[in-house]
Amino acid sequence: MRVLITGGSGYVGSRLTYYLLEKFSDLEIINYDISLFGDEHLPNDSDKYKYYKKDIRNSEDFEEVIKKHSVDVVLHLACISNDPSFELDSSLSKSINFECFEDLVKVSKVNNVKKFIYASTSSVYGISDNPRVDEEHELKPITDYNTLKAKCEPLLIKYVDNNFHGIVIRPATVCGYSEKMRFDLSVNILTNHAYINNKINIFGGEQYRPNINLNDMCRLYEMLIFKDLKKFNGEIFNAGLQNLKISEIANIVKRVVEKRKSKKVELNFTKSDDVRSYRITSDKIQNILGFNFEFSIEDAVEELCENFENGNLTDTFNTKFQNIKVLKNKLEKKEFI
Ligand SMILES: NC(=O)c1ccc[n+]([C@@H]2O[C@H](COP(=O)([O-])OP(=O)(O)OC[C@H]3O[C@@H](n4cnc5c(N)ncnc54)[C@H](O)[C@@H]3O)[C@@H](O)[C@H]2O)c1
């Protein structure tokens, strides 16, 4: 089985790559990524792993790689992956997150890829006070990033047939340790502040956020890569376990970190204008697809603490851990267009 991961150098893609390489000896992974946030953490090329530092907007390059490796499955993760980074240069971001998407699907299909998995986002629903936001819920994306993630979904579904299976996942905010760490995601930010500074500043706190542990994210992509998706062809699935208020997440982080360090963690609450609040329900992925969540936010916080302690994570306030700062720097230096 040969799997091409676009965005395989990123936060999710890197952890997934190491997870799959460790678990399967008969899987070939092809990482297709321009590696905006670095590639020094990636495995060396081998029989089981090949890295192409290439742009998804170049469909000829993409086709060449797909053909060369007779790819069976495409997992599409590459994008400018949050609102503030997207807004740094919205026309550039649009070209990456949306304009090239249909070509990636078409090129995959004509070159005998059997399955295309698209990582959308649970933020496509926008703000909702409905406690049960399932896949049928109206999409009211409030930013361009969310809008374009949503607009890709039907472009994949349009092409699915008996020989080309497609599936859309709408993941919650991911948390936990990765070889390519991001400290711009809520649980990860809070844990960094709690562990290093013994203090967390919370803006607002009443906003709900759905979460998924990165270990479960990897288990889910593993399942989708291997499972026969005939019965689920063209389906959309939410993927998140815990819907919690930011203040509740902060309290979990406080509890775990205090226990590990035997030191008090201070919580400071400040008013916020951030109104984004939403919860998703992931009943469908559990009941229909048969996926079981196994890892919690607590587990992610514990795992991050372990990696602070064992020295895997150092200098964690360095801007290299924040997508927006890295991207801003690259754009200013005109290193990326
Ligand atoms: N991390 C989350 O909390 C979360 C939540 C919901 C959905 N998602 C989705 O999951 C996917 C992965 O998220 P992540 O956190 O790993 O993001 P990330 O920013 O860490 O990784 C994205 C990768 O895409 C690559 N990329 C960007 N533009 C490219 C281009 N033109 N050509 C080739 N590669 C390019 C980057 O170099 C980077 O390695 C994204 O599609 C994101 O929208 C993530």
C-alpha cells in the first residue's frame, strides 16, 4: 500500500508519519510538502519513506509523483492551516487552500488513486450555541479559511465513484505532542504556559471548543487508509471527543501540571472579544464508521509534560512553534509566494 500525504511535514502529518512507519512494515509513505515550517524533523528517505519538497499548486509535479509511486491513497492535509495565518496573504492562501484542490482530486482520480481523504475542519460550522452540531448542521463559516475549507468538500464528493472513494473529515482542534510541534493550538498553548511559566492567562473562557487528541487523529487516519470505504463513499464525518469551555480546558491543564510539578499554576481571566464558540457531535464517526476515541485532553497534557521533562521540547516560546510568526517572516523576506 502506497500513501501520499500532502502536508506530511506539518504538525499532524509528521506525527502520523512516525506512527505509521513504526506500526507497518509494508506501507510506503510519500510526503509531498513544501515544508513551510521546516523539514529537519522528518525521517530520512528509505524504501518506506520518500519526501518531495514540492508545492501542491503545481499539478504537473503532483502528477509525476503520483505516477512514479503508483499511489493508492491520498491524504490531503496541506494548507495554510489557521485563520490568522490565512489572513496574512489571503490571495496566496486561497491559491493553496482552494484553487488547486480540484486539480489534486482530478489528477489523483485519473492516475488510479483508489481513495482520497480530505482533512476539512470542524470550524466550517461557524458560531453556534447548538450543543449538538452534527454533519447535517448548516455551515455558517465566519472566516475565509473556514469558508474555503468548506468549499473544497463538494469538489471531492463530485468525483467519487466505485473506483475512486472519497471521504471528508472535519477534525476538532488537535492537541498533543508531535515531532513538528505547534504551540498555537489551544491545549498546547495553555500547557506551555502552565508548565514553563506556572501561569495561564485566559481571554474570556466561556467559549466552547471541540478537541481531538493527536493520537486519535493518527488512529483515525490509519483506519481510513486501511478500511474499505465503499459503504462510506462521499460521506462527511466530524471528529472530536471533548467539547469544553476554554476555562474548563485551563483547569484540566492546571490540575495535570500542578500534579506533575508539585507547584501551583495561577489562572488569570481577562475579558475577550473572541466570540467564536462551538461544539460538535461525533456520534456518526463512532456509530457508523466504528471509530472509538481512546485519548483525552488530559492524556495530551501529560504527554506534552513528558516531552518537556525528557528534553524533546525546549525553547518552546520560540516563534518557530507558531505558524503565523514563521509564515509572516517568510512573506516579509519574500521567501515564499
Ligand atoms: N491542527 C488542528 O488543530 C486542525 C484542526 C482541524 C483541521 N485541521 C486540518 O488538518 C490539516 C493539517 O493540520 P496541521 O495542524 O498539521 O497543519 P500544519 O500547518 O502544521 O501543516 C500544514 C502543512 O502544509 C504544508 N503546505 C502549505 N502550503 C503548501 C503548498 N503550497 N504545497 C505543499 N505543502 C504545503 C506546510 O508546509 C505544512 O507542513 C490541515 O488541512 C488543517 O486544516 C487541523
